[in-house]
Amino acid sequence: MPRIKTSLKENDVKEGKLVKVGIDKKSIVLTRVTGKLYAMDSVCSHKGGPLEQGKLEGYNLICPWHGGHFDIRNAKASPSTHWVTDLHSYPVSVDSADGKISVDTG
């Protein structure tokens, strides 16, 4: 699984904020919930809504276009929004030497 280092440092992703990055030709949204970093696809599976513009409620990421819900921890679609399908989540790590965020995109 390729580990791609982003230009972002750990402190660039604030608690509860959504940040879009382009990694390995993928559009990914990063966020921090209760101190832990998470990464998942940033394009909604319904009609392509920009999830980085969505709303985060706990671990629940809500698409700004049609309200699809995804669990930021695993990118699974909520059964309550049956019109969306699961996306991909990606492991995140932080380089202890420079503090930069890496995402495993494999």
C-alpha cells in the first residue's frame, strides 16, 4: 500500500474541520475527531457532492448537496441515507520527524 506524504502538518487539521487534499490522483478529505486523524474519499457516491464542504457531527460526515451520511472512521454509508453507497477510507499516519501527514492510498 503506497504511503503518500502530504504537504500538511498534523497541526493543519483542526478538530472537527474538513480539509481536502489531492493524493495519488484521488480526492480525499481529512479530519480530526477526538484527537485522531481520519481520511476518506471526498466525493459523495450519490451525485458527486464535495464532502469537504459538508458538516461533521461526531463521526458522521454529512454531504452538503443531498444530506448523505458517512462514518468518517470507515467511510461506510449510513443505512438512514440509503441513496448513498460506501466510499473508501484510508489509514493516516504522522511522520515523527517533520510532523507531516501521510495517507496510505493502496
